[in-house]
Amino acid sequence: DTYLNQGYSFDNFIEGDCNRLARSAGFAVAQRPGLTSFNPLMVYGSVGLGKTHLVQAIGNYIRNHFDDKVVMYVSSEKFTNQFINSIRNNVLQEFNDFYMKVDVLVIDDVQFLSGKEKTQDTFFHIFNHLHQLGKQIIMTSDRPPRELEGLQDRLLSRFKWGLTADLQTPDFETRIAIIQKKLQAEGIFIDSEVIEYVAHSVNSNVRELEGVLVSLMAQASLTRRTIDVELAKNTLKNIVMNEEKEVTIDTIQEIVADHFEIAIADMKSKSRKKENVYPRQLAMFLAKEYTDLPLKSIGYHFGGRDHSTVIHSIQSINELMGSDPDVDETVQKLRSYFK
Ligand code: ADP
Ligand code: MG
């Protein structure tokens, strides 16, 4: 088993300014594994930017074009576990032999090896063995080698022997292209206005972008509505908040009301029912945390309550958070929408 996922290819990896160097180096390596100066090839970048996709695409390309080459993809976590188990089961020799026989070793997320001295020793030997034989080594990391803490210097220096290329956050154009590609793959048509809205709003990473698309498509099919900007807005509101956008008391009320499935009107009403009081208090608590509004003004937005009610609400949520893990968890979850 090579642990490669056939779904990742160069064909479905969208090229943009954000990934051009890494992609073309990766493609060069895929065409001539072990024969370019990009050995090792180290691809780094933060989460969800396409590291795994790209290195798996390289692995798949090699496997599809070179019958005789053994390609092994492994996450550093899995590598570590295999190593530990091989010691436990007295088969360390087999473990080493296995890895020393591959033609292409793809090892994902090497930051995970941090602090794991024994695993690093073993990887060091495997690395040297493969490199000496001209075998291709491909690695990923969530940060540049110089920032990898807890990794042995002798490993770090080897990481720099070949080429280090980074993946950056995709720009607007690339995000548009990625969305179009995904929709095309699903055979779904969405208006360009909506695509642009989504590309504008989700600007952190590709995984998040995909998550939004999946929700959009699910929502569209559940409600049998066509996907328009309105629907996109509603979907997005629950998944991501644009970082630049200021958190307003209206958004807080909407999100909290949505979460508890109550009407915003109930949040502002005089109702003393438990199912309204708790969300109301929570929304006031979050309003204090995320807006600059004075307590008096917060009270005003909740059906004209006075500032002592707001203080009381904040106190009671604070106390609940200390005593009830469910409340604490709810607060953390709601906070995550505003980050
Ligand atoms: P990482 O390993 O850096 O955390 P992944 O490779 O898992 O990121 O990518 C996250 C998701 O985004 C995957 O589903 C991947 O297919 C997709 N993706 C990332 N970059 C691109 C790209 N340039 N074109 C198309 N899809 C991409
Ligand atoms: Mg990954």
C-alpha cells in the first residue's frame, strides 16, 4: 500500500501566484524523480493551502508514469507510529528495509517529528540512504525549515539541500478558479455573482473555501432553492465571518438566535422563559466582549433593558461558564464565529 489518494492530481490543482513555484518544482520532480536538483523538495505553508494535495499529486503522477518506481506517501504521524510499533514488535529491521527500498518517499507534515529524537534518528538514516542512491524525497511542513523547532540540526541542514518552496494564501482570482473547478467537478452551476461573493468572503484557506461550497450545495439541495447571493450570505454567516468585518450587535444576536433556534424578537422581548433568557444573557455577554458599546446601549438593543440587567447577565454567564462545562463549550463555539 502506498497510501496515495488518487483524487489528488495536478489536473485538479489550480495554479495561481500563490503556488506557482511550488507547483512547477513539484511538476519537474514528478517528471524526473531523483534527477533534478530539487532533492529533497520541501513544500511548506499553513493549514489548508494544498500541501498534501500537491505532494500527493506528485506521487500519483510518478506512479502513473513510471511502472517500476515504488512511491510511498506517509504522514509523519503515521511514520512515527509505525516506527514505535516496529520497536515494540521487534521488527525495526523490516521497518528500515521497507523505507530504504522505496524510490520516492513523500513524508507529510514533518513538523510533527519535533521533539521525537528516536524517530528523527531513524528518519535521518533513511533520508541519507535514499538520497545517496538518488531516490526522490518530498516533504511538507507547516512552517519554513528555519522555524522548525525541536528538529535536529543535521536534519534541518539536509532539508535545505534541495528546494524549499512555499504555498501562500490564494488570491481572489485563484479562489474563483478553485470554486469553478470544484463546481465543475460536481456538475453544479452557480451564478458568477455568487461565486464572487464567496471568493470575497472566504479568504483564509482552500479547505475553508471547500467547506463553504459543500454547505452551499447541501443547503441548495435541501431547500430546493437555487443558490443566490442571499442564500450564500446566510450559509456563510454560520460558517465564517469576514475578518475585516466588525462584529456588530446585530450579528451577535442573529448568530446566538440561530444557534438556539429562537427568534431574534424573543431575544428582545420581555419573555422570562428559560429558553429565551439564557440565549439573551449569552448574547449580551458576547456583545460586551466583541463591541465597544456601553452597557446602557447594549441594554437598549435588547428591548430597552437597563444597564444593571446587562451587568447581571454578564455575571451570570461568567458564573455558569465556571460551573457548567456545557455553557463553557457553547461560549467557545459562539466565539469561534467571531474570530
Ligand atoms: P494542507 O495539506 O496544506 O493542509 P490540503 O492539501 O489538505 O492542505 O488542501 C486542503 C483542501 O484544499 C484539499 O481538499 C485540496 O484539494 C484543496 N486545495 C488546496 N489547494 C488547492 C488548489 N490549488 N487547487 C485545488 N484545490 C486545492
Ligand atoms: Mg496536509
